[in-house]
Amino acid sequence: MAAPLSAARWLRLAGGRPGLASTRSVFVARKRTYEQPNWFGVGLAFTTSAALWAFLFKQHNEDVMEYERRKQEKQHKCTGCS
């Protein structure tokens, strides 16, 4: 059991990737300033959210109209129309 574990550990070390402790993340390269918010990002987030909600309501209304149309078609039993 120890042989496969040591082989896996050796392969992981021989992979050539640096360990997590020696890498530096790009996202923490500079300190955040909380005095000046990123208003572009805030506006983009709210606009995206509003657009998605508008699309959701529009799609819901179209689905309800289609449901009502099919329900009316199903109830219509006129032999002269067919």
C-alpha cells in the first residue's frame, strides 16, 4: 500500500508545477481601496441583473400566452374547422 502512495507523491513532485505556497495570485497584487468603489462594476452588475429579470418576465408572459392558446385549441371541438 505504501508503494503506490510514494509513487504518486513522487509523480506529483516531478510534475514541474510550483507548489501553491510559492505562487503569487494576480488578484491580490495590489491592495483594495474601499474609499473609491468600482462604480463601473457596480453598474454593470445591477444592469445585468435588471436585464435578466426583464428577460425572465418577458419569457414568462410569452409562455403563459402560449399555454392559454393551446388550452383554447384543445377545448375547441368544432368539426367544421378541421
